[in-house]
Amino acid sequence: MTMKKLGTAVAMAATIASGSSQAANWLMLQGTEDPGSAPRAKVWGFIQPEYQYTKGTELRAGPWKGQDAVFNLIGPDLDSSNTFQLRRARIGVRGTGFGLDSGVNYFILAEMGNNAITQFGGGGAVKLTDASVTLNYIPHARIRVGQFKYPGAEEGLQAIHVFNYVNFTNITNQQLLERFFDEDGSRSGLDKEVENEPNGSIGAFRDIGIQVFDTFTTDKWEHSYAAMVGNGNGIDRSDNDSNKDYYLYWASELVFGGKKARRQGWKLFAWYQDGKRTLDYAYGEARKQEFDRTRWGLGTTYLKGKWRGAAEYISADGMIFNGTDGAAVPGAINNAGTARASWNVLPDDKAWGWYLDLGYKVLPQLELDVRYDYEDRGTETDLGERELETWTIGAQWFFNKKARAIVNYEFRDFNAPGYKSSAPPNEILDGVDDRFSVQLLAIF
């Protein structure tokens, strides 16, 4: 079944060139300024208020039967199955070296919304997401230093305010949008530390380090590369184990016209990242252990006229995010009063997934979207394997170039292929609700 779905993924990805996704050069757009024309300081930002809803179906089986199901609650607070919230509220400043030298660019951005950047790990409700300096002196080798988006998957690398959906695909959300833990979740008991909550902000597709990158053209093609070394320990903090993460990226785009975030073209890209993570408690042992964490992917995007689309295949090896015990809310006590639900990681397992995304502008202000995404998680253990499939239908209404509304409905279908359909794990997953969301975006 795995090979069959992999073959389907490859075939579907190959069809993307016939009509569909936004083809922008994110390496150059985020943190690099036009020489001689950029301001010394440009203040900018955006806000994204939203509403999300599920039916709130409770757990149908298992030790936490009858309690809230974590997959039917709205993050990051996980207190309700429907809520209004300010998903993102970011303000920043960018520009050149204060008129002294256009070869020095800077980029600063702060987050004040209610999300896993500001809510995980404590430290206050305002967090720096970006703080970088870019040096444009060496031909074909720009240098960026600081905290910024690492070169990687399209959903992570692209600017979030032009993202076409409210929520990420399952494979991106679970295996690329990294949560940082001290333990793997194997500790048992009722103590608070069993919950294994994240020890800091979610990774937000960012790292602190140094990157060499640039873009060059050949005829109608634009080629981009990036190589980066980072701490591999998230944002707003230093390295925790002296190990470093290594990133590689390549993209080639046939440019049709336009510019910046909505430039039209057909882009092919591939990326790779590798590092290690240190856990204080894993596999039932209270001692420091190091585990490899490798991610790679390849994909394509397309944007021309009324059509846009994207397809990407993603592979994850090591430090696999694995939800919670019994799909209960982290910290919840089971019905027998003998265990506390924890966040879980599979240190030595694997996962893979893919998505196909299409959009069509039926009117200048209205775009209709559809996306399919699939994740196969925990593939090295039959009983631990989970398959997650989601169809998302959506619409975007563009009030103007800097304001729009997004409406999404997600049809979600999760299962545990190693168990019979009547077994408790599949009874639990039968309770996964569809999800409705609406989000407004205003850029300033």
C-alpha cells in the first residue's frame, strides 16, 4: 500500500505543470533589498484574526474514553472545539544600512498573536521571529546571519501572509513545524513532568545561524541556491547541545512575468536538512541521548494567469512527532486515575507525505482552491503507524492587494493500518471531525 501511494504521489506531482501554484523566490524576498531603491527603514506587518470550528467529538475508546480529543480542539490553547482568536499579529522593520551602504540589509519581525510561537515554553507573549543581517558584497554569494527562515519546504519558506490556506498540510505541520521536547513521552505516572510539554517556542521554520545564497539567470530561467548552518534549537535561544543543523536548497524557475510574491512562473525545487536532537529521557531511561533528525523534499509550483498550484513530496527520518497518548489532551488524567497523557516523539522512526494543491481565479477578486494531503507516520512499527488524509476546499476573496478573506473546510480521515477497524486505535480515529475555518488578513 505504501509503494502504491508513493507512485500516486509521483504521478500527481508530475501533472502539476499542466496548470497550477505561486512561483516566487522566497530566498530573495525575505531579507534582501533592491540596491539603491530600498528605504533605510520600512515599517510593515500584518494581522490574521480567525475562527475555527469542529463538532468537538469526544474520545470513543481507550483509557481516556469520553474526554476531549486533542485532534478536535483548536490550538494552541487546546481548550475549545471552536474559537475566535488572533492567529498572527506581526510587526517589523526592514531596509538598508541607513544610507551608508546599500550592500547591508536588515530584517526584523516580532510576533504578538496567539500561536505556538508565543504560547509554548513561556517567556512572554511577544517573540522575535526574525532578526537578520544580509551582506551583499561577494558576487554570487550573499551572506545572511542571525535568526531567519531556513531554506526548505515551500509551505515553510514562503511568506505566511500569501499562504493560500488557513492550516498547513499534515506532513508539514507535524514533521517540519518542529516542537522541541526534553523527553520522548515514554515516562509514566501522574507527575506534571510526564506531560512532556514543549520546552520553548515552536520552530516556525526558522533557525539561528549563517547562510550563503544567491540567484542567477540563464535565458528565461532563474536559479537559486542556499547552504546554511544553524543551531537546530529553535528561535530566541542559543544551542543546547553543540550539534549543528545543515541545510541545502536549490530552485530553478521558468519566469513568465510579474514580480515579487505574485510573480508568475514554473518552479522546481529540492531541499535537505540534517542534524541531531538531545533528549534527557527516552525509551524509559533517564539519561541524555542523541538522535538523528533528517528531512528532505522536492516539489514544484506554478502560477500563470488564472491558474496556480503546487505539489511536494516530503520525507522525515528521526524525531517523528507522534501526537499524544490515546489522543487525549496533554496533561489529562486517564479514567482509571493511573496515567497522565503526554506529548510523544518517536526518536528512531520515519514518516513521509505529499500534497497536491490547485487554485483557479473565477473572478479577479475570487479564487477557488482544493488541496489533498497525505501523511504516513511511524512507518517502521506496524502498530504505531498512522495514516492521515485530508481534503481541503477553500475560497479566497481579495478585497485589494493587501486584504483578503480565506474560508476553508477540511475533510479529515485518519486511521491505524496495523489494527483491525474495530480496534480501539481506529475507534478513536473514527472520531476525527472535519474542520471549518475562516480567516481575515490585513497587511500594512
